[in-house]
Amino acid sequence: MTRGNSAEAKKQLGQILARTARTKCRVMVTSRGKDMAADVPIEDVQLLEEIEDRLDLDEARVVLASVKREGTVAWKKIKRDLGL
């Protein structure tokens, strides 16, 4: 992974984006010595989105199983309990 500061990244953004797309390397952008952003290949983003989708699906399955076991609470009851 390459690192560069935000001032240089501003000057070379087009070049950084093109290099990332071409070489699939990652570029970490820093500011005052701290990591603040990254330029990553689109394949990395697509993989992260797929992982997030799978995690969301797993969580939805857990919630649905809980609803099946424990049931639900009527919306009217929730509003009443909250004084709405």
C-alpha cells in the first residue's frame, strides 16, 4: 500500500485514480500523519459491498428467527406505551 499526504493527493488525484484502476494498488491518504481516506480498486469496494450484504442477510435471518420464536408487539401498543 502506498501512502501520501492530502496536499499531494489533491494535486495528483487524476493520476492516483488512474494508477489505482490500472495496477489495483491501494493508496492511503494521510493528513497530519493520520490516515484519513483511501483510494482502492473498484473490485475492493464490490467485495466489501458483497460482504456487507451477506452480513445484513445473516442479521435479518437472526431477527426473523427471533420474531418467529418470540412474536411481535402491535404498533398500537408501542405508541400507547410511549404516550403517542
